[in-house]
Amino acid sequence: CHGKRLKPEALSVTFAGVDIGAFMQMPLDQLAALLEPIAQGDFRAHAAGAATDKEATRRDRAERAASGRAVHAVSPDVRRTSARSEEKRLAAQR
């Protein structure tokens, strides 16, 4: 956790390369500059790229099993869609 007092799972989720621990320590002017393009509807600046393939999902499931975390097929894998997917944009607006 590198002193951030967060689980590795929480730190693995990033936005524009910044994890939630870094977000919490970021000055407001820096945070505003980072989020401004998204607030304006420009998702290109922070696009994560293509969706994860099935082989990567299988590999990650095996790693989760080895570390004692959830491995069943219905455990959420939010990487299956790109960061700019319609579902994720709608969920972020809630």
C-alpha cells in the first residue's frame, strides 16, 4: 500500500494514471486541471485503450485464485470494456 492505507485492489484502479491515494493528496487546483477535460465531455485525454482480451482475464482469474481472492466467473472484471464505454460513462454520472 506504500503508506496509503488502502488495499492493493483499490490502488489498482487508476484514472489518468493516478490512483485514489494520489487523488486524495492532490491539491485542488491540480485535481481540477486533471478533471476539467472530463467535465467538458472530452474523454480522449484519459482513454485507457482497448478492452482486455479473454486470455488476460483467464490469467488474472488464476492469479486471484492463487492469492485467495474471488475467482468465480461472475466476479466483476471491469476491464472487459474500455474506459470510455457507454456503461462506464453512465455509471460515472450517477
